[in-house]
Amino acid sequence: MSEETQNRSIKAQPYGDYGPNPRLHPVYAALVFVVAVIVMTVAQGLAGAFGVMVLHVDLSDLKNQKSLLFMLYVMFGFSSLLFILWVRFVENRPVASMGLSLARIIPRFVRGYALGLGFLASVVLIIFALGGYDLAAIAPAFSTPAALGTIGLFLIGFIIQGSSEEIMMRGWVMSAMAARFGLVIAIIVNASVFGALHLGNEGLDHINWIAMANIVLVGIFLSLYAVREGSLIGVCAWHGAWNWLLGLGFGLDVSGMTIDTPALIADFDNKADAATWLTGGSFGPEGSLVVTGILLAGCLWFLLVKNKPAS
């Protein structure tokens, strides 16, 4: 086997060929997800301490809009900054190797956001059609003008939060591991860690295992999306759109978290007699088998449909 063939079999840089630097030491690359979790914990801890001690934010009550917005904007925003600085100056590789590039940023973002809205709307409509929801109100936010401003703030906040998680998992962890161990291992590990980070959303004594499987599955789906597009921009937009429309568009729980704001489109409530596998229960639609089916279809599309030149 030639040296060039050997390099191709080892190297898998999903966002472009950036030379040898992205191929980190194998021990470090194998444990990069641990490093990422530590950096995230430090970043959110420092930002959270600033919020509590200086701004008097009550982070124990995320049903409070001020607290939740602080977490979305400041804690996740600061995490993203540290992720980028770590890759650039500690790992000494270009930020573009994480999939962060200005190339075609607007069409990629718009397409990703539209796809995220479409996926989530499809999930909600299917669950409603199958009898999982009661319709409590149509567009109640428009009867409370102040709510529209809050919904706008959350739109930006969820873009920051979704982008932060994508920069960490599909940007940093996947690119670091793929360059050393290949894409398959990198996708499996980053998606599994992504799922594990959500285990405590409703408390470790109340784990929705369908939801956990779906979060791993969405990690695989978004990994395939990012690899297919050769960019992280679209998946950042997709993630932000999904969370925002779920919590603010339809008034449903977002990964076990309730946002106390009138819904923009329709206010749905779980029917008391609806099966948890259909509605996801208190975790929200992400704990539904409907999400499982839609994400599996998306993964199969990325795997089976021939790729086209990036646009």
C-alpha cells in the first residue's frame, strides 16, 4: 500500500483537507470528547458564576425567562468562544477544520433553518393527527404583544445555544476524532456523548429512553448533514430552528424544559390518555417514536442518495 493510500485510509477531514495538524496525537484524539466536556463545564461554570454573583441571576429556576435567556446567550455563547479558542490556539489547527467558514454562509444557514423548521413542524403535525395533542389556542402570542419580543429574543438565544452544541460535538469532537480514527468512529462517539449529556435533563431517576435514543439519532443525523455539506453552518441553523419552534412556536417541552411564553403558532397540550411513545410525555416530542421515524428517514436519505456538488 502506497503512503498516499495509507494517508487516505487514516485521514478523514469532514470540512476539507487542512494538512497534518488536524491529525492530533492518537491518545488526545481518543479522549478529545472528555476535554470538550471539561472545557464546556469550566466555561459554563465561569459564566454562571458571573451571572449569579454580578447580575443576580437565579440559575436554579430556568422557568424564569431572565435566567433561561442568560443561559442561552451568555453561558452557551461563552462556551462557543472557548471551544473555538481551544482548537485554534491549543490544538493549533484552523477554525475552518471545525466546519466554521464564511463560504456560502447565508444560503447554508437559511437552508438549514428552513429544514429545521420543516422537520419539527412535520413531527408536531403527525403527532396531532394521530391524536396525541389537544389544541388549546391558535397564535396566543399575538394577543400579548410583549410576548412577541420575548419570542424574538429566544429565536436568537436558541441559535446561540444550538450552535454551541454543534461547535462542540459536530465541529470540535467529530473533526478531531475523524482525522485520526475515521468518520464512522467519530460519528458514533460524538452522537453517543451528545446523548449522554442529556441524560439528566429530567433527573437521573426519570430517564426517557426513547428520548435518549432519539438524541443519539439526531447526533448521527446532524453529523451526516454536516459531512454531506462540508460545513457546520447548516446544522447550527437546523438545531436552533428545531428548539425555537418546538418551545416558542408550539408551546411544547424542549428536551424536558418548559418555556413559559404564549405560543407563536399554536398552543398544544399532551392529551391525558395519549401514549408516551407518541407524545414523548414530559420530555416533549423528542421522546416520541414519530421523531425516531423522521430522523431515521433523514439518515437514510443522507446515506443512500447520491451527493451533489456543494452549493
